[in-house]
Amino acid sequence: MKASVEVMRSYDYCQFRVGLEEELAGDGSTYDEQVRALQVSAARLVDEAVERYKQDRKMERRCRNCGNEFVAEDAAQQFCSEACRDAWHADVGACEEA
Ligand SMILES: [Zn+2]
């Protein structure tokens, strides 16, 4: 018999999912105890994944408009400055919205 658990977290519109499965140990622990232990492990793994994701969000990007490198403050930021964002949208916007 196998114990299996799945833990899900949502963060910033992303879903993080960790599933663990383990053969039941023959060490006298009950099925419930082992499932709970697995849940704790899975929760820790998924929390680590979210933390990594948070770190990665603050990463260096290259501005889509001018090509300069900058450190993005949120996942959606693609431009080094508002001026670049405006310039890029002014350039491309006309085509994309047509
Ligand atoms: Zn720029």
C-alpha cells in the first residue's frame, strides 16, 4: 500500500503543486501518521518553490524597448522605465490593436 499526498499553493496567479508518494513504512506508524508526515514534506517543498519563484521575480531583465538591463520589481515588468514602456507601446500598439 502506498501513501500519496498532493499539496497546492496559488501565488501571483501561478499554481504550485507538489505530489509525494511513498511506500508505507513498516516501522509501526499508521497510514494516517505517514500521510501527515508526507503532507508536511510536500508543504515544505511547495513553500520552497514559492520562495524560489519570489526570488526569481526580482531578476535582471533586458528592456524590451532600449535593451538596457534592469532589475524588475515585479513579474510583469518588461521595461526599464515608463518612458520606454510608453515608447514601445506607441510603436507596436498601433499594429496590435488594428
Ligand atoms: Zn528601456
